Amino acid sequence: MDALKITPELLLFGAAAGLAAIAAVGVVAFNNAIRSALCLVVNFFVLAFLYFTLNAEMLGVTQIVVYTGAIMVLFLFVIMLLNLGSPEALEEKRDWKRPAGLAIGALFFATIGSQILMPLMKITTVSSRDDFGGPQAIGRTLFSQYAFPFEAVSVLLLIGIVGSILLAKRRMS
Amino acid sequence: MLSMLVLLPIIAGIVLGLAPIKKAPVAAAIGIFVSLVTLGIGLAILAGFQADSAQLQLTERFSWIASLGIDYHLAVDGLSIWLVVLTGLLSAIAVGYGALNITSDLKRFMACVLMLEGAILGSFLSLDLVLFFTFFELTLLPMWVMITTWGGPNRAKAAVKFVAFTFGGSVFMLIGIFALAYLHFNTTGRWSFDVIDIQGTVANGTLWAKFPEAQSWIFWFFAVAFLVKAPCFPLHGWISDTYAESPIVGPILSSAMVKLGSYGLLRFCLPLFPEAVKANASLLAGLAVVGIVYGAMIAAVQKDIRRLLAYSTVSHMGFVLLGIFSLTHIGMVGGALQQISHGVGAALLFLLVGYLIKRKGTADLREFGGLKASLPILSTMFLIGMLGSVGLPGLNGFVGEFLSLLGAFQAGYIHVVVAAFGVVVAAVYLLYMFQQVFYGPSREEGAAVKDLRAPEFVLAGILLALVVIGGLQPNLFTKQTEASLGAVRGMVLEEVNRRPVYGKFPAPKPKPTMQVVG
Amino acid sequence: MNGVPLAGYLGLALFMFSTGVVGVLVRRNPIVIFMCIELMLNAVNLTFVAFARYRVQALPDDPVLAQSQTMAGQMMVVFVMAVAAAEVAVGLGIIMAIYRLRHNIDIDDMNILKG
Amino acid sequence: MDSSAIWIVIALPILGFLVQSLGGGLIVKAVGEAKSKSILGFLAVAPIALAFIIGAMITTKVGAGPATVVTGPSWIQIAGFSIPFEWIVDPLSMTMVLIITGIGSLIHLYATGYMAKEKDYARFFTYLNLFIAAMLILVLGNNLALLFMGWEGVGLCSYLLIGFWYKDTANARAANKAFIVNRIGDWGLVLGLFLIVCVVLDVVPKETRLLSYDVILPALKTALVAKPALATSIGLLLFVGAAGKSAQFPLYVWLPDAMAGPTPVSALIHAATMVTSGVVLLNRMHVVFECSPVASVVVACVGAFTALYGALIAFGQTDIKKILAYSTVSQLGFMFIGCGVGAYWTGMFHVTTHAFFKALLFLGAGAVIHAMAHDQDVRNYGGLSKYLKITFATMLVGFLAIAGFPFLSGFFSKESILGAALSGNQAVIDGVNYGAICGWVGLAVAFLTAAYMTRMMLLTFGGKTERWRTIEPNHDAHGDHHGLDKDHKPHEVGATMWVPLAVLAVLSAVGGLVLNGKFEEWLYPQGLAVLPKVAEHASNLQMYSMIVAFGGMAFGAAIYWRGLPASQGWDETKWSSIRLAQRDQFGFDSLTTDLSVTGGAELSKFLDSTVEHTVTSGRALASATSGAGGVMKFLQTGFVRWYAMVMLIGVVAFIGYFALAIHGGAN
Amino acid sequence: MDAFNFPIPSIEVAAVLPMAIVALTGVLALVTEILKKKKTNDRVITVTLVGLIVAAISLGLQLAEPRIDTLNDMVIRDRFSVCTQLFIVISAAIAVLFSDGYLREKRISFGEFYPLITWASVGAMMMTATTNLLIVFLGVEVLSVALYVLAGLSRREEKSEESAMKYFLLGAFASGFLLYGIAMVYGATGSLNLESIAGVWVRHDPTQQGLILMGVALLLIGLGFKSSLVPFHQWTPDVYQGAPTNVTAFMATGAKVGAFAALYRFLDSVTALGSIVLPLLCTVAVLTIVVGNVAALKQQDIKRILGYSSISHAGYVLVAMIVNFKSLANGMDTVLWYLISYVVMSMGAFAVVSFIASSGKESTKLADLNGLAKRSPFLAWSLLIFMLSLAGFPPTAGFWGKAFILRDAYVHGYLWLAVVIALNSIVSVFYYYKIAAAAFVSTDQERFPKMSKGLVGACTICVAAILGGFVFFQPIISFLGSR
């Protein structure tokens, strides 16, 4: 604990983390699906920022492009398409599952937290090279050591394409 | 020879089941032919059987699963020889009965009977535990098909009960089999599921000396399977529904099948777990006694004639178990003899009950009455069969019961006093049954029922003759078994290194030692 | 970003993950549930990156291996993103298909299959 | 004739049985029903008569030496235990052979007439011949197993014959009752056998014929002399068997009901032969009882009590066969007194004379019943001596014999029993001479016997009132006879029926005189095995006997000379409570029947509906399991969020478990 | 910068060849499907089957080969992976074999089914052939995403879509945990390889132990979901019931083999944590067995019953792994035999059930099987044999599977688990019985469609495998490379 000094970096992290946390809560708390989605976008942006703070520039960029740019747009698109934007479209009931879910979630948080956060509290120094997150490093690794998973993902994406076509196309038989 | 005995009916059954035979008489003819050939082989084996020896005869042994030491191993000895003949006989009777009475899908019926016969024979002849288990379980399938296809209104329930009980018992035996084989492996460094091998290790004491605490539970795991089959109180729950709901051929064949229980005890439990047997003999004899009296009491309040006889089976098999667990020579011979006697006697009664049901269309005792007038031959046969079951001296039921009780008495079991009382209750329910069916005012409306036709008479007559012969000359049925029983008894009672060992019999003739045991 | 403890990132990630989990439990809109799952995945991604940045020195002094281990975390993130994309495509497809069939995607209305 | 001819004696009735059973139907078919009866009748009587002749010839050769054993093939033969078919030819067995075949052939002859109108003629004689065969096996078998075979065989025939008219359910019930009560006795007998085997084996370990008399009797003597307790156990167990077969209290209950059978059956089986098997058994196994005063006392006392009890009940009966049945019970009690006090031969003496006069009485009663269209109620009789002269005359002899009229057969045999009881001191425990007490009881019973027999005779034959004329004719159940109309006169029976009556009357009259005092020498030439001889005569006993006999008769005559007293008439509400109690066997039969039958049935039903229905059938287990299945079905709600929550609970449980594990002994 | 110049890893073609063949088969099938002119899918099927058979041959040739680690240690070829991959391919092939008739009767003309099922197989195969968590994750996702789609294949049926939705949401939820677990393990060891766990655990470093334990727990949850272990099993019956029967068949067999293989690899790597993991695993195994069997008792839907039955079988397999925990390689025969016998018997059962579908309708209540024995005795008897095998009766392959689990349980001191299995086997008889018996109830209704050759072929293969597997146990297990 003694090592923890208040530094500008820490303050900046705190602010970002707070924003991310608030956004995350917003995803769950807003009844309106669009608001949830927008909160998620905010959250993803902050995450991208945090990746930058961790020197993982490539991932930060990808996060913005893939998640915020593609995935979340897809979400919003579907929400709009199905006209689920208004709160009336899908009324959220308050039932016993809410407090129960919250309680169990809190228990989950507490248990894992107690196991991984406490022992790691002291670690404040980074251990990897600062350039570890650059596009070059990523690219070299991806196409050498990670060639196999790279190919595997191609199968996965193919499934995604075929599958989404299959599920979305109008001709049912 | 033995393979032929086992495989002929099974293969014939499968072929018959698959063959596109449309005409019932053809199927009947094939069924009768195969069953008679099987019976003939059985009789030939009996004729060539060397009576004074406990030796395993006609051994056939091939490696099946080499890495585990599981063999295809068949052989016959005194414990099994008569059961083999009994099975062949009852199957022939069942086939004959089926040919006369089954109207729907006779082909499949014949296939079932033949497969069941093969499975029972296989169980009696297998010396490899896994092979035995296979045949033991294989008996369930044809029986199940028989119940579900030709059974009574509650056949579904009865069938599942039958399967669940039997399987429930045997699945524990499966654990026991593999545990035992493992212990044998651990002792000798060699995998084997062969009774002969394992018994050798038991006989020289190495196996249980190394694993003394395992003996008791493995014994019970084996015993439960056999006690369910036997059926021994309190594991007899399947028999009532099974007998009442299956076609009458079911109980007839089951009269051979339940012997798998007592045979299994003799073949496996006694030689392999001598100390556990000695420790638990009194308890098991006690269960047998409870079964004798309890079965008789429950039988006495049954309304369905087949249920009554089912409980009578519980009661009668109690004598078998009592005799076996007396661990005296007389008792064991009595038990072994009672197996055959009950097989013949119960089959006869069920056959006759089948005739009755066919004539009256019901098995409810209250619906019968006064049939003696119109069915003189049937009633006479029934009377003799019933008296055999009651245990009248001169008929076959008596000798086995008498010797079992005497053996148990010699062993110092005080429960004999109660068991002997079971004979009284047996008279109660059997006479009651006879009275309900044949005595009293006639209850027939319209045309009188017809007495036995010639083929029906022949079927019952064969069994009836055996009932009488078995009562007057029981030696015929005991002389082949005595040497083997003596050996088994020695395997239990002798000191570790003096125990007889399968395959190494210079086979001293069983000594007539009759000390009180226990 | 010296001075920021690893536990900070991990704690944030854990919080996001837990929030996502709670969201799955309490929301009825399958799209939102799915978004919550995305939240969980992103939390895990953050964990990976943080570990990649902070944790590799604990391992033997083999620079190549050390680098390889550093990269492993980032690689995970890359592939998780790809997987998320495929999942989103299929997941939203399923939601669309259901919507076409019953014009309602309330998760609590879906229990033909039960018992 | 050589002893081995005994095979022929046994084979003859078996042959008759086979001919009747297998050929009966064929003969009927071949010659027609009417003609067949004479053929079948001849085929039934001839083997028995022939057996009697051969038996008699063998008997003449039987001397005082050791018994001859004729051995045949083995029956049960296993290592260490064997039971051969072997026959013992000795005075005891031959006495019984003569009674069985002699009386048997007479009764067969009688039955050809009595059953003449019966459809199932062949079946009747099948059973009857089988009975003779079984009875012969019982008495001739040289081991207890053969005895048991015969024992059960006669029980079976008794069962079959009691239920001969099976269409009446009551008859079937009576048959069942007889068989089952006998089985209770057999229970004791079998256990006794087992005990004997064990005891004998200790003495002669090498022997295998562990039930043969020539082996066990000496062995038992050796073993039991020093062990009276063991002897008592064996003795009592055997006595249970004997009491069952010989209708001793409390196992007598089947015998009165057994009267449901045709009357010749009652005469042969339930009076002359089968019921005396118990006495035969006691004579055979006397060694055991000699070694056990306790068992002897029990035998004597039960006998005395039974004698008294039977006699008392006989007063309350109105059915002529029932009167005779209780009389039989009572007389059997006498025999057991004799055996109990150690004078086994007196029991046999009484067996013999009783066979004569009781058979005679039963057959006579049969003739009466026959004449009265199967009405058996003595209240419906009266004044029959006029119509049934021969019957009356012969029955009178029988009556006098049983009543103890001096110098008739019953007088001698009864007197020898009582004499042995009063003078002997075998049945003594702790100085109390139970034998003597039994003797005095017996004397009282003799009085009662004379009285109730007088009652029966007077109600049947005496008086002027022909009560049957005023009674609604009784249509019997099996309907083979016409009812007796008011105008109809009772007819005397035909020759086939009265000839046996006459023969038996002669035997009853002179049998005692001829045989008196000879039985001891005849049956026990070497004396008893352990005990000293018992004197047969007590001082003044003859006088006492005469007094009680005449007293009894006078007592009976005083009441019944004029006919039926109203206090015993048809209106049973007017009966005195004592008389009612006598009629109802003092409530014993209904009590035991209720207790055993109803109680047993209730217990069985209870077990059936509880243990059997729920436990052993696996129902309880099955429903519990399926209930658990229902709970799981309920938990499978079909809601995704619920599943997710269950998953998360699982997750928390998992991680919680690991979190705790790390503290509680990781590694 | 040069430090990032990782060398191109060595590639042993043989090790990845089967997966590559199957993946390419999918592509080829897709192309064939796109190019097809006629309405039939015959060509697609031919292509798929040929591809799968070629893959099977390439696997068969590698059965006895030594272990290879290739592609940066991301792919392992050893006996276990080859065997399980073979099982997966067999499973897919049989599913393909009977699918044509089924899909036609269901009026589902999507030829895309065939490429998707081959790709799903690729995912399952990836799971078996690696100890790298990234590959495990990707395998899980490839398999799952394909199955999400396949579950919703019957677009007109609400239950199909519902099952797809449930499967998808819960599956993604579970992958989240799996992934988080991977992150923990990575955080502790710095490696994505399972084999690194043991080495780190023994250091007793408190900063690592917590991470490892949490990681292990979360991985277990993720894999437990795929293998449907209690309490992560609830999706199973619903999805099995709702998905088209041929898809369910593959889900219950091929996908399960993949899941168990991953579980096997995972358990193999955490032996060092035995004292902590085992009690939990035992509890889970018992719960899984009991819940699966007991819940099946009350069911009326055949596919649901089979779903619960597959849960209980998961428990049995878990027991096989638990009792051999200290040295899983020694128990490999047991696990492998159980898996292959389970694949054929379960596949066969679903194949028969698929016969119910007729003219676009499919109701899988027990009563819908009535009359099968009359319509097609062959199928009814096949079904009976499958049920016998599932219940573990001789003479079927399932008997050996159960027997060896019981043996192993006893040998390694888990007699009580053997007894639990024995007791539950008794329970299982009741519901297997219900299914078999339903087929033999005769009705005159002619509801069943024309029998397709593929169905007959699939059933024949399964029956032959089950009966042959009993008799020829020795040659088969030798062929699978047993020592």
C-alpha cells in the first residue's frame, strides 16, 4: 500500500475508470435499449483510451474501429430495425430476479476481488517493453506464432457470414 | 457341444426373428424343431456326463478380450447339468404351449423363447464372469419383449419392473465382477475373469489375505444380483407383476430362469467368498426362512392365480436358499434338488393355469369354481401338481424341501422351526387355490368348458411324469450333482490350503461329514 | 502509465464484468443482454491487456519467451474481437429471426421449452 | 408265506388304485355306467381282501424274534444319508395290516352298496384304494420317512374323500381344514425326525440309514437314556404329529368336520385306521417316551383331557356322525392314556377293538342315514328299530361294546388301559402320579361314554315317536337321493351293506374275549426297552368298570327313554347353556378358527397391503425418485434468465469453494 | 524491435491435415451448394461425406503415431486427439448421412447445413487437439457459433428459434466466464498454455495462487457448460428439444466429444491442484448423474429425455476422468471407449427419432413413436438396441463403457462413485425403457414418412458398431492405439 502515490497518471486513470464504470452501469440500468447501447459505446471508447494508457496502441485503435465502429453500429441498427428503441417496446419488470441478480453479482465481485485484487495491489510497475503494443509487434506475432488461430478465425468468420445470411434471409425453405 | 447348445437357440432365434416367414405353422415347426434338438443335445450331454466327478466337463475356452483376460469359457459340471436339461425341457414345453396357444406373431414369439433359452443356457454354462454376466443380462431382453408383446393389460409396468429389479441387482454384481478381477490382478499380476482362475487364488488364500475387507461387500454385490433373481425376500418385488402380466410362457420359462439366482450363489458366491459366506450364511438362511413364510402368507391372500403362484415361487425358492446356506451336504443337495423340483412343478402348475385361463378367460380366483366336473383330467393333473408343490412325500416337492430343512436343522439353524411352518401355510394357499378353482358349485354359464386336448395333455403329462418320478426316485437328479456340491462345500468350509480347486480335482468323493456347522 | 496499480485495471475490469453479469440476469431484452455479454468480453480484454503490460517479468529471463508471453495477452484480445464480431453477426441474426417469427423478443416470453 | 410277500400286500392296493384311476373311465365307457359299477366294485374290494389274506398268512409266520426287514430299492440316496424302500414285518405292523386290510375290505364291500348311486364311483374307489396303500406304507415302512410318506398319503386321501362331494363348498372347506390341521401336526413330526437324525448321527456316525427303525431305535436308546431333556424334546415333537393325526386336543378340530365325507370313509379313515396312526407312531417310538417321563405325562394327560372333552361334547351333538366323531376323539384319548402310562400295547389293543366297534357304529349310522335319505340329524330319527332290524341289531352290539358292557370287546380294552393307568407308575413327575389321575378321569369318561352312546341309540332307534314323519324332508346337497316322503318307509339296507355289519358285530362282541391279555406278549415279547413292565390290572377295576358302564347306560336311558327332551329339540333357544356349550365345543373350534384363519388372513392382507405393496415392490422408492424428478422438472422453468441465474449461483459456488479452499489447506 | 521477430513456427502438416480437410470440405460444400442447380442436396452431401471420410482416413492413419506438438505448440497430435477427432468426424458423418431425409421431411432446404456442420466439427476438433487456451477458446466459439446457427435452422418453428436464442445467450454468457478464466491463468502464468499451470502452482506465490484458483474455477465453469455439467446444464434439455433432430444429434455427440476432450486436457493439467479440485469435481459428477437421471424420469418428450440422459452420461464421463485424475493417460481407454460408444448409440437414437418428422411436422412426444415397430421393425429394434446400450446392458458397446468406468472407480478407490453410478443406472432403465417401449406400442396410424437410405445406413452403422463393439472390443481398442 505504501507504494501507492497519488500521481497525475493515477488521477487520469481514476477519472477514466470512473467514466467507464458509470457507462457500464448505464448499460444495465437504462430501460431504453438505445441508451444502453450509447452507454456501451462510451464504455468502449474509454476502454480504447485505457488501452492507449497501457501502451497497447494497436488494440486501442482496433477497439474503436471494430467495437465502436462496427459492432455497436450493428447493435443500434438492429435495435432501430426491430423498433425496440422506445421504452414501451419492451417494458422491464421489476421482479425478485433484480435484487437476486444484484446480490449474486455482488457476491461474485467480492469473491473474485478478494482473490485477485488483494494480492496484486502492490504491483504498480509495468514489465513489458513500451513498444509491445505497436502494429509492428502485433503484426509480426499474428502472422508467425499465431498463424493457426488466425486461420481458425477465418473459419469462424465464415460461419458468422453464412450463419447470419441463413438466419436473416427471407426464403425460409 | 456346449457352444452348440447355447448358440443354436440364440442363432435360430435371431434368424427366425429376421426371416420373412409369414405362415405361423412354419414358424411353429421351426421353433419346435430347434427346441427339441436343443433338448436332445442337453440330454446327450446328460447321458455322457460323468456322474461321480466334480470335474468341469466338455470345457470350451477361447480368448475373447486378451488384454483383460476375458475368455469365452463354457463348461458343465454337476451344478449345472440338470439345470441345463431343465431349461431345455421347459423351453420345449414353452414352445409347444406357444404353438398351441399364441395366435399373434407366432414367429417372433418362437424367436423370443429360443433366445431366452439360449441366454439361460449360456448363463448356466459360462465360467467367465463377464460372459456369464452377458448371458445373465441377455435373459432380460426376450423376456421383456415377451411381456410387452403378449402380456396383460398392465404389461408396461410389469416389464419395466422386471427389468429394473433384475438390472438393479446385476449392476452391483458388475461392480463386484470388475472389483474381484482387479483384486485377482493385483494378487497375481494377471487379468482374469475366469471363475477357475479366481477360485484358485481364493482357495490358496492369497486373494483375501491381501484384501480381507473387500470380501464382504463384493460378496454382497454378487449376492444381491442372485437374490433378486432367486427371488429372495425382500428383493422379490418383480415376480408378482411379471408372472401376472406376462403370457403364461413367461412363468414357465422363468421357472428355469429364477434358478439362475440359486445357481449363481452356488457357482460364484460360495467358492469365491468363503469367509463372507460363512459369516453371512445364518443371515441369508434367515432371509430364506422369512421368504418361505412371507411368500406363503402373501400368496394366501392373492386373487390372481398367477400372482398366487408367483409368491409360491418366492416361498419355494426360499427352501433352495435355505438348503444352500445350511452349508451342510444334505442341505445343499436338498437345495439343488429343490431347484429342479420347483422348476418342473411350478412349470407344470403354470402350464395348467395357462390351460385354465385359456378356457375361462380370466385368472381371477373368484371367477372360478366347480370346474372339477367338466375338467376331470385337468383337475387331476392340477391336483397332482399342486400336491407336489405342497410337498407331499412321493412327489418331487417333498424331497428337496425335506433335505433342505434337514440340512438347515443340522447346521443348527433355529429358524428351521419357522421354515417348517411355511409348509403348513403352503398347504393353506395351495388348497385354497384348488378349492376355488375346482370345488364348489359350478359357475359355468352356457357351454361347458372342454377338457384337455391331446397335445395339451402330452405337454402337461411329461412334466407330471417328472413330478412323480422326481418324488419316487430323486437319486436320478441328485447323483450327478453331489460331487460338485461336495466340492463347493469344501471350497467354503475347508481350511485355506485344503480347499478343492477347480481344475485340480483328484476329486475326493465328497465326504459324508455331517458335523453341525455354525 | 507508471504509478497506476495493476489492481486498478483489474478492479475496473472486474466491475465491468460483474455489471455485465448482473445485466444478463436482470434484463429482458435479448439485445441488451447481448450487450451486457459484450461488456463482459471487453472487461476480459482489459484484463488481458493489463496483464500483458504488467505481469510478464515474473517469468524466466528468456527475452524471446518473455516477449512471446507479452504478446499472448494482446493476441487474445485480437481474437476475442474477431470472435465477438462473428458472435454479433449470428446473435443478431437469431434475434432477427425470432422477431420475424413472433414479433416479440421478450426473453421472458420464451419458454415453450421447459420442464 | 414269506415275509417278502409283504411287497404283494402293498402292491395290491396300489394296483387297485391304478386300475381304478387309469382304467375306471375306460371301463365305464366300455360297459356302461350301470354295469361298470359291479366290475369296479369287485376290482376295488378284491385287492384289499386278497391283501388281507396274504397279510394273515404272513402274520402266522411272525414270531417273537427280531423284526424282519424287507429291503427294496432306495428312495433317497445321497452321501451320508439314505432312505431305502424297506418294510418291517413285525407284530405291530402286521396287527395294523390286518386291521387295515380286514376292516378295509369290509368297508370297501359296504361302500359298493352305499355308493351305488354315486356317479363318480371309480373316483371314490381310487381314493379308497390309495388310502389303503398309503396306510400300509405308513405302518409297514421301516423308517420314519416312509412312515411320513404314508402319513401324508393318508392325509391326502382323507382330504380327497372328505371333499368327495366337492360341489358343496362346505365339504371342500372341511377337507382343507383336515389337511391343514394335520400339516400342523406334521410340522412337529418333521422336526422330531430332524432331531432324531441329529441324535442318531452322534451315536452312529458311519450310518447312513438315519431314519430306519433298526438303526434308530437302539441308537436312541443309547443316546436318550441319559438325556431325558432331549428325549422330551423329541417325544413332544413326535406327539405333536401324533396329536394332529389322531385328533388330540387341540388339534382335534378337523375330525368332526371330516364327517362331511361319505360314511364309509368316516368308518374306515376317521374311525378305524388313519386316526389311530398316532398310536402306532407312539408304539414305534416308545423308546423315546420311555426315556422321558415328561413327554409320557403330557401324552397321558392330553389323552385324558381329550377323552373327557370329546365325551362331553358328544352330548351336545345332534348329527349322528358328529356324535360318533366326538366319540372317536374321546376313544383316541383313551388310547393315548394307555401309551402315556407306558402300556403301549393297551393302546394298540384299544385301537383294535375300537376299529371293530367304531367301524361297526359308523357303518350302522351309514345304513341309518342311507335309509333316512341322507338326513343325519338324530332329532329327525326315532323308532327306527322297527324298520331297520339288522342295522339295529348289529349297532346294538357295537353300542354295548363301546359302552363297556362286560365281556364285549370295549370292556376289555378299556379296562386294560385304565388298569395300566391306575396301577402303573411310569407317568410320574416329582412324585405326582399323573397316570393314575388320568386313569380316574378315564373311568369317568367311561361313564359318559355309556351315557352319550345310550342317548344316540335311543334317539335313533328307541321311542315310539317317529319324528321323521313330521319333519320337512331334507333335500341333500348332492341330490343323488330322493327326499324321504311322509309315506315312505325307511328301508333296510342290502346285503353288501349288512354283511360287513354282521361281521363287525361278531368281531366287536368276541374280539375282546379272544384278544384280552395277548397284546403285551404279542407286541412286546422282550418287554419295554427301558422301563419295567406295567401291570394291566388294578384291583376292583373290573367292578368299577361295570358300575360306570351300567351307570352310564342307566343315566342315558333315564333321560332319553321316552324320546327327545324338549331341552334338546329343534328350538335351540331353549337349550341349556351347558348343552349349547357342548354343541359348540365350548367355543374352542370357533375361537381357534377365528384366531388362526381370520387372524392369519388379516395379517397376510396387512402385509400384502403395506410391506408388499409399498416396500418390496419398490413403490415407495420409485415414487420418491419420481417426486425428485418432479422437483427438477419444476426447476427447469424454461426462462433464460433463470438458467443464467442458476449458472451464476453455480459460478459463485465454484469460486467461493476455491476461495475457501486456498485458505483451508491448499496443496 | 528484433525481439518481435518470432520465427515462423514449424508446421507438421499431418497434425493439422484432418482439421484442414474438414474445413475445406465445408468450403467446398458451400461452393457446391451455391452452384447447385437442382433442388436436391445430393451433391453437397456427396462432397461432405467424401471429405469427412478422407479426413477420417487421414486420422486413421495417424492412430498409432507418436505425439507431435506443432504450430507454436498450439496443435497437439497424440493418441487422444486423433481418437477424439476421429469420433467427431464419425459423428458428423453419420449426422450428415441421415440428415437429407430428415431435412426434406422437415421442409428445410438449407444446403448450408452441411458446411456448417463440418465447420462445427472443425471447432470440436480444435478443442481436442490443443492445450493452448486460445485455441480452446476459438474451438469452443467455432463449434458454438455454428451450432447457434444450426439450432435455429428450422426457421418456421418457434421452438427451434427459441432453442437457438437460449443456446446463444447462455453459451455466450458461459464463454465470458471461460474467457475470464483464461485471463486469470494468463495473469498468473503469463502463458496461454494449460501445461504452465502446474509449474506455477508449485511455487506457492500468493500473487499467483489466487489467480490460478480463480482461473481454474472459471475455466471449469466454461467447459462445464459445454459438457453440460450440473449446475450449468439447464440449457441442454431445452436446446436438444428445440433444435432440429439432426443438429441435436451432433450436439449430443460430436460437440460433446469436443467438450469432453477439452475438459480432459484441462483436468490433465491441474493434477497438481488435485486435493482442491477433486472434492468439487466429485460433487459435480454426482449431481450431474443424479440430476440427469432423475429429471429424465418425468419427461414426455423423447429428445428431452435424451437431453437429460446426455447430462447423466456427462456425469459418467466425468467420473471416468475423476477416478483417473492422478494419471489421466491410464484411464484414456475408458474415456475413449465411453465417448465412442456414446457417440454411436446416441447418434443412432437421434437418427431413429428423426424418423418421426413427416411432411414438415415433427412432434417428439413419446406417443409419437407409437407404431414404429409396425412401420419399420428395423428402426424399432435398432432403437431398442440403442437404449440397451445407453443403459449399459450387454451385449452392447455401452456395456464395456460402463463396466470400465465402474472398474476404474473401484480400482482408484472411488467405490462410492461406482455405487452412485450403479444406483443411477437403475433409475435410467425406467426412462430408456419408456422410449423403447413407446416404439413397440402398436397403432394403425401411418404417420411415418418414407424411409430414406441415409437413415437406414446410419442406423445400420450404429447398430453394427454397438453390437460389434461388444464382441470385437479387443481389436477395436487395439486399433485405437491402446497399449
